[in-house]
Amino acid sequence: MIRGAELPRVESRPPKGIDKQLFDQLVDPERLALLSSEQHRMLILLLAYTGMRISSLVLLRRDALEMGSDGHLYLRFHNVKLSREAVIPIGSALSEQLRRQEEHLRRTFPEGTDWLLPSHPAAGAGVFTSPRTRSARSCAPTSARRTSATPAAGSRPGSIRICSATTSGRAWSTKTCR
């Protein structure tokens, strides 16, 4: 007689990683060259080579790249899930893309930015300096405003009303654009 405890376990969970062939397609330089944005290439390579969460990626600072005492390059970031600083080693493909991203940032943001993946100034909601304050700094011309930003009733020109969605409903605030 065979008992249930004697039967081999059958693994039913999906794999945590992606197939090697799919990964190779994802990071293929010829395919990446088809993307029009340097930031999109940067984002894909960061996700592929580091396994970081999106919430940690958008908070990457421009000075995140560091040279270790062993001569290898490391990426310092804030791990949002664990609420702490973390450091991970990076390879040559990612360090080359970081160099290209730095050149892109110098051209796109001549006044400078602290963020590795900032919103583009022509994105329609003004120039952002921080991913955390994007909704609070939505000061854009009427033609570029999103549906959540409307002129504030009875306010000065240049003021807009910003809608922030919450779990309990919507909160409206007035922001004066300078």
C-alpha cells in the first residue's frame, strides 16, 4: 500500500524567472535600438539585469552608480519593499547604457535633474524634479493639462485645480503655477 506522504511532490508553481530565449530577445542590442527613447532602453535593461521593482527604479538618483573598492561598478538604490538602502553589482551592458542615459539627461535637462529616469519636460505636465512630487507639480498650460487638472473656480490666472485619487474618493487642491 502507498501512502500519500510517500508520493513525490509535484511542483505546480510557475517559474520565477523568464525563459533564456525570451531574455536574450529582451536585451538584444538590435531590438533595443528599435526603441525611440533612451529612457525606455534604460528601463528595460535595469529591469532585466537587476530584477529591481518599478517602485525602486523610479526613485533611482543620478548618482546611483558607484565604483566599489574591488574595482567593479555597483548601483546604490532605495529598496522600497524593505525600506532600506541596497547595493547591487552591475555588468558592462548596463554600465554602458547608464553612460548613454547620462548623455541623454545632459541634452534633455540642461538645467539638471537629480533623477536617473525623470519625466520628459514635454510630457505635458511641466518639468518635474522628483518622481514623488509629480502630481503636486502639475503646472502646465491649458492645452497640456490632464483631465484631472482643471482651472480653479474663482482663482487667479495660472492656478489649476488638481485631483488626487484616494481610496476614499477624490481630493481637490488648488495650485498656483509660477
